[in-house]
Amino acid sequence: MKYYLIAGEASGDLHGSNLIKALKKEDPQAEIRCWGGNLMEAAGGTLAKHYKELAFMGFLEVILNIRAILNNIRFCKIDIENYQPDVIVFIDYPGFNFQIAKWARTKRFRTHYYISPQIWAWKEGRIKDIKRDIDYLYVILPFEKDFYETKHQYKVDFVGHPLLDAIHNRKAVLESEFKEQNGLDERPIIALLPGSRKQEIRKMLKIMLSVVEHFKAYQFVIAGAPGQDESFYTPFLQKKNVHLANQKTYDLLSVSKAALVTSGTATLETALFKVPEVVCYKGSWFSYQIAKRVIKLDYISLVNLIMDKPVVKELIQSDLNTHNLKKELEKLFETGHRKNLIQTYEALEQKLGGSGASQHTAHLIVERIKKTNR
């Protein structure tokens, strides 16, 4: 059978790559064309467009790049019609994917959505679009099933979180080997995860690196994003005691003592590696003013949202400054605080369910296509 997968960012590329591997196990004859990145391509997908061409962050940025976005939507529709897949699988990335799903429904393509768009955070009215345009929705957060089925009477499949698969399947790395391979000394490591988009990385690293001189007993290592060239990080490495681990985020987290993390999927990844963290967010003034009026959540990090309490410290907008960042980072090395935090991380992992999300989702997709083909 023929599958068309659409992912629009680094996290989607990761989960999409594991889904491709699982689809090929369920359907050895699978032909897969995709929008994604290097990981999806390496897993066996034929890349139609790289997510680096799609990454526009914030309301203002989207407006400024509207022509490129419209051209991408136009190209995607043509590409799908030429390919004629048995199913389209949307992976998160709602702004783009909802546009394609609406069109795909009119063309009678089967539509499956893996990793629910976060309509429980904002734009809840999109439930009408999901009911109209999506045949099956696979959710990865435990509270999402109740949100869809109880509140909106729309049946979904809770498949568990694919990060558990990604972390479980990774090859273990020794701290001594990691330090040797990346030119590090024996001091403990503080990881910096500034995001995946250029404008986001520049803004977040400027603030994160402002605390370096206050923690000379540690060494700081930036997690280089998969979609960025190593040379992009060169200006940030001029500061003493700052290093880069390019495209080795999981290896870095596995050997780190603490982390400063930009809000997003990385906050959950860091927690699943049992690394104490401070969650950081600072957007443009314009984007933030809009966001705080339309997003109806008590927290911005997935860790706090899933546990429904302030497990990790969130520093947002003006609160994200050198003084506060230094204070909160120091707390992460306090024995009692670390112990409590890691115990809560254990409870978080249990709440997410076991590994196997990718295989479970692939099995459901393949079986449902077979059933409708009979």
C-alpha cells in the first residue's frame, strides 16, 4: 500500500521516522512518500519536502512568510494527487495539515492524524474540522482521550507517547565516552536546549548563555538541532566554557546533571531522561500578546500539563532573565529538590503508558486500510 506522511518540524520527523519503521514491519510492501526530515528519509520514506522549508514560528512570522506557506500548500496538493496514496497520515503541525486535510476530504482520500493538534490549548473550535475531515485520530497524551470522547463525543485511540519508544530504542552512551568525543573535561554538564528554529535559537541562547559565568564548576553544552548546520552555532561558541553537541540531543541528556529547555516537546524529553530542568520561553512582543489572550492553559510545559501541577519551573517573557535563570538553575542542584523532581518524573512516565506507540499506531492504520479495501 501507499502512504503519504506529513510532518513539519524536528519532533515530527523523529516520530514520523519511527512510524515509518513500524509501518514497514506491518506492511513489508509499503511505499512511503513524506514531508519531514533526514530521519524520515533514513527510515525509508521518499522525501517530498524538508521541514526546514516549512518552519515559521509565531503569528507575525507566519504573516511575513504567507506567500511561501501558500506555495507549499499548493505543491503538497499537487504532489498528493500525483502520488495517489491509500492514506494520508498527518503528524502534528496543525496549521498546515488542517489545510491539506480539508482539501483531501473533498478528494476522498483517507485521512489519519497521528499526534493530536493541541486544540485543548487553543482553537478548540477546530474540533468541527477534525470531525469533518479526519477519519481516525491517534492521541499521545492521557488527558486527550477524555477531552475528545467525553467533551466532544469524538472517538480517538490513545496509543501512548512515542517519546518512550524513541528513548527506549536509543543506544546507551557512557558519560566518559561522550565527554571524550565532544572535547569536554570532567566537570558535570548543564545542557542547553534552545529549540529548533533559527530565530528561536538566537533569542533563547542569548539569555541561556548569560548565566555561564556563574557556574564555573560546570560545563555548558548546546544541543544542536537536526535541522540546523553546525556552522550556525559558531558565534555562540565564542563564550568560554560553552560547547556544541550537534544532533546528539538524547546522548547529551543522558549524561547531563541539569538543563535549560525552551518550551516544547524537549521539556518532556528532558523529564523522561530524569534531568532536572528549567523551562524557558520568550517570544516576540506581538506574538506573545496574541498568544496569552487565546491560549487557555495554566502551564506551557508538557510536564506540568500532564501532571496538572507546577512540577518544573517555567520562566516566561520578562521573567526569563539572568537573575531568575541563575536562581532557578541553582535550585536544581539542591539534593532535596532534585530527589522530589526525579520522583515526579517517574510518576509522569507511568502516566504516559508503556512503549510501543509507533507500532500500535502503525498496526491500527494498516488494519483499517485493509478493512476498507475489502
